[in-house]
Amino acid sequence: MSADAVPAPRVEAADSAVDDLRAELARRQTELLTALVAGGPVPDGFDADRVGIQVLSLAAKRRESVARSSPDLVAELTEAELWPKEFTVWASTHPKPAEGGSRADAAAFAEHLRTEGRLPEAAATLLEPHTHQPTEHAHRPGLLRRLRAVLPGPRPDHTDRPRWT
């Protein structure tokens, strides 16, 4: 751009149209997201069967994450025949908690079952807060430190490495 060039004037009408399009896009995205994770209706213009398949896929992904993070709870719910089908149905209409990850998801599902009076007693005890009791091993030096103490040879000097904080 040369020094003599003058920038083109802003066109208010075009800016307004772009803002309107962005607002419409945001509204449609919210509708789709609500359909996918919160049991909302499928928005116009989307294939209901494909959205339904994706809803089940997302619920299955959540189900597997909860199973990895809370295996004892899942075992109790499986024994009571409340897992995996009940979780999948529930997850299809309830969004994942914003914080706490899969453990919070497991707790929210268990609370749903408790509210309905269907949470098994054994599963309820798993949800009670636990206090950490240190064991006699908690004060033992780590493996690397023990190995360095018994292995011969010079110890590496890592003082020249940058420290990432």
C-alpha cells in the first residue's frame, strides 16, 4: 500500500449484515449443541437420524470415560443392572458437568439415581467423601532417589538445563 493510498471507508450496512449472520450462526450452533448433548430438538436442516447416531456416540464416549475414572461405581451399577444402558439414556439428555471431568459426570449420574431412589447402597458408599490416611510407605524415598544412592558413578549435573515453571 502506498503512502498516498486512502483506506476504504467502512460500510456500516455490510458490518451490520455480517453481525446478523454471526448472530444467526451462533444461534444455530447453540441449537445443534443442545441437540447433541442436552436432549434438545434436532434443528431444521439437520438429518435427525445422523444427529441421533452422534448423540449415542457422544454418550458412549462419556460412558467409557466414566468407566475408566470410577470403575468401582460402575461395577456396583452393573450388578444392579443400571449400567451401561441407564447411563447412556441419561447422558443423552444431560450435559456433562462443566467442571470435574468424568468423576463429576459419574457423581451427577449417581445423584440422579439417588433422587429417583434407585442408587444401590453399595454404590452410595462409594460416593461418600474419603479422607486420605497416609501409609507407612508415604515417607519412603522414591525409587529414583534410592537407585541413585546405591548406583556407582558420577551424578549428572542438570544445573545448565532451563527450568520450566
